[in-house]
Amino acid sequence: MPRPEKKPAVFLDRDGTINVDKHYLHRVEDFEFIPGAVQAIKTLKNAGYSVIVVTNQSGVARDYFSLDDVARLHEHIQKQLAAAGTGIDAFYVCPHHPEEGQGEYLKNCDCRKGRPGLLLQASVDLGIDLQKSFMIGDKLADIEAGENAGCQPILVLTGYGQESRLRIDENRAIICADLASAVGVILGHNNSN
């Protein structure tokens, strides 16, 4: 039997990329999409990309909130997206921190971005072709995770993006104003192949 063809994906950081970064966001009532993000996700899905959120949530490690709180917030995001006729294919979360974690979450893991563990796991679970995929985020760790997984990194200037832009060589990533403009670049890139 032939193996199914691997799909391209767009990996999205969460805080500062699809939603306003509220500093250890975990309460549904504090969640707010960045303007244009919902339509951007819908456009990616309609273009045939898997859309996967990969997020470091060290607030779990620091005992500020629980993995259940993270799951509730992700359910809320899915409900909001479903109301717009779209959704996220999967959420991958790193709850660890190498220095400030508590108990089992005090860990120098492979899943904390800039390491590629979350992206690599998603590629196995969902049949993703990493070389045809993109990693979009607002921090250097997002760019590093994309590079280390073999994806094309895109830095958005929302969230911490303006600060991050000053700390990276512009040859390492495509730089876009926000998620909506990044999607335009991806679809333009796709059409030129």
C-alpha cells in the first residue's frame, strides 16, 4: 500500500502571533485575537495547509496556572474559530522550564522552542512535510524552532516581534507585519513554485 503523501503545514506561535500577548495568558476572558488573525487562519486552511499551534507555556512550569487552564483556553480559541468557519488542526504545548520549573516541569526538554521537538512530534503525528512548511512567531525561539525543524521561519512584528527583529540577522527569517501579511507571503511563495 502506498504511504500517504505528507502535507505542508503552517506552525503558529500563540501569544503575540495569533492573539494579543497578555503575559502568562491563561484566562478565557483575557483572550483577544490580533486583528486579521482569524481570517488568516481560515485562508491557510482553505489553501490546504495544516495549521498547528506550537506554544511554550512556562507559566505551567512556574505554577502560575495548570495544563487544564491551557486546554480550556485552547477550547475557547477553537470555538471562536469554529464560529468563523475554521479551526486549528492541533495544539502542541511545552509546559517546561529548565531553571524556574516546579516538580516534574523543571526540565531541560526538547519541546521548548527554539528546540524543534513540538514541530517534529507534529510532523510524525500528522504526516507533515517539514521542508514545505513554515513556522510563524514573534520571538527568536520561534525562528530557531523553525530553523531546527527544517521549516521556513517567518518573524511577525506583533507581540515581541519588533524587539526580536533587532536581535536576528534578517537573512534567517522572512519578516512580516503580522499574521495576515505572513499568510500573503506564504500563498505568494506557494504560487511561485
